[in-house]
Amino acid sequence: MAKKYSDEQLAKMTVSDKDNFNELVDRYAEKIQRYVARITGNRPESEDLTQEVFLKSYQNIASFNSKLKFSSWLYRIAHNESVNLIKKHYRTKHVSFNDEIKNKFQEDNLALKKIIDSDNSRQVRQSLEKMKLADREILELSYFEEKSYLEIADILEISVNSVGPKIKRAKDNLKKIILSYDKTKRKN
């Protein structure tokens, strides 16, 4: 029966004898695969990503400080690889606007513009003034200046992918302010 070594000892011994790394893979492969699958939300790619994690850890095992915990070091590599995979997919993911999404987006814009142009425009302007600057700014650029997402991202120095959610949040906040204004008005 072979002597049981700690993870840190095996990692240190792997520098001179690469066969010791197999024991570390046996100890952590399942755990790392579960972890990367949860982080990325991509079970089919978790096997490949797990192999990448172990390949990177094997290539960099000499830089491991055996006074630290091996599992933390390995999970940091898994985390970094998972984040890189997410960024890669996020960057290359293209959302195509089908007619339904396009019409819904246009309807929302028209609805807000109608409210603004109606008799309630003073109320909307007052509500906009009560909003946080970031919310007000994004609504101004989107609805009043009719800037594209790319232009808004450029102007506000934010990612294009964050523009849509920020507009939605700002619209929701505007709606809350308008509704609270209506309640106050009804009480008087």
C-alpha cells in the first residue's frame, strides 16, 4: 500500500516526477468538472474545460507554492478558465432581432414617447428629474436623443451588452416614480 501524501506534497513531488500528478487528477477531476459546469452553466463543455484546467495546472505546477493550499490554487485556475470561457461565448454570442422582438422594442419606445408627448409630459419630466443621474442619462440618450446601443455604450463608456439591461432598469425606476406621483396626486 502506497504512502498517502497531501495534495501539497504531491504537487511538490510532481515537479520531479510527473506521475504524481495523476493522483491529483484522480482526487479533483470530478469536483473541478462539477464546479466549472455550475460556473459556466455549460455541462457539455465542462469536460473539455476540466481538461484545460488540469493541463494549465500541470504546465504551471512548478510555480505552485507548497506552503499554500493546492485545492485553492487549482480552483483559482478553474475559476479563471471558466470566466475566460464565459467571456469568449459572451463576446461571440450574437442576438438576432426577430420581428417580434423588434416590434416590442419599437412599441415600448413609442409608448414612452407618447406619454412624454402627452399632457403628462410635465409629470414625466419631473419624474425624470427625481431619477438617479445614470438612469436619467441612459433614458435621455435612448429615447430623446435616439442613440443606438453602440453609441450609448461609447458615450457612457460602458459595454454594449449592459446597455439594454440598464435601459430596462431605468424604465422600471421611472415607472415607479410616475406611479408614486400618481398616488400622491390622487390623495390630494
